[in-house]
Amino acid sequence: MGRWQPNARERLGQAALELYGERGFEQTTAAQIAARAGLTERTFFRHYADKREVLFGGAHLLEQAFVEALAATPRTAAPIDAMASALEAAAAYFEDRRPFARQRQAVIMASNDLHERELVKLAALAAALTGTLRERGVPEPAASLTAEAGIAVFKVGFERWVGGAEDEERPLLHFLRESLGELKAVAAGE
């Protein structure tokens, strides 16, 4: 193996997803991931702190997209409309990532520990959104309720998007808008 390999992080990520799908998360080691990618275990740990980070390493980028979009929404927008803007930013973040998102979701749902970690990440995202809403002047409990509702819409829409048929062409944004519409209908008593 050469000392430097191009696209090492991406290759490790793809190798990890393949192995998690074939063997399961718990049965896959960092050494196996590195070997599948044609790299060393040391290179794996240069890019990822542990094998879970292959699945969760991008969480801060998603949070950043959500928070920046929410903060950039005009202050005159109702909290739920501001959250709709943040959901659109999240959809843009995933625009070209559907195959990865499907593989990742399948691995997470097959492991209770990973599913729990996913829920913790979503809770952290809700906390960040709550803080951003408060900074926008939204009082409690409206800030927390809006953030939690936004995460619920994201979670339901995302799961529908990754769980759809392989030939499904509709983007994540469609599912997020549909889920937000359903939430608004429920809240209105329709």
C-alpha cells in the first residue's frame, strides 16, 4: 500500500457501509473496513474516531444547515414557517445523498445502540434549533414545541423518503413538505 491514498475517507465510508450491510455493525471491525478500502487500520483512525463515526460524522453539517437556515429566515416569519425554511435547507443537504442515506438508515435500524445514538443526535439538533428560535425572540414553550415538531417532521419525512421504492423520484423536500402539511392539519383539528 502506498503512503497516501486519494479519497481515503470516502473509500472507508463506502467500505464500512458495505460491511455493515453484509455482516452487521457489531460484527464489523475497523481493521476489516480498512482492508476492504485497501487502506491501513491506522488510516481508518486518522479519519474516524471509531466505527460509529462513519455513520454520524456528518451530523454537525446537518445541524449547521438547519441552524443557519432558521437564523436567516426573516424575523417576521411565524416560528413554524421559519422551521419550514430550515427543513428546506435539510432537504438540500441530502439532495444527492439518497443511496448513502438508505444504506445508513438500514444499518442504524438494525442496531438498537445505533438507533439510540441517532435519537440522541436528533435531540441535540432539536436543542440547537430551540436555542436559535429563542435567539429569534420566540418565547418558551413555543420555541421548544416548534423545534421538536420540526424534528418530528424531519424524522417522519426522512424515513418515508429512504423507505420509498427504489425507483421513487420524489425528492426529500416533497416528503418534508407533505409531513409538515400533515402536522399543520392535525394541529388545526382537520
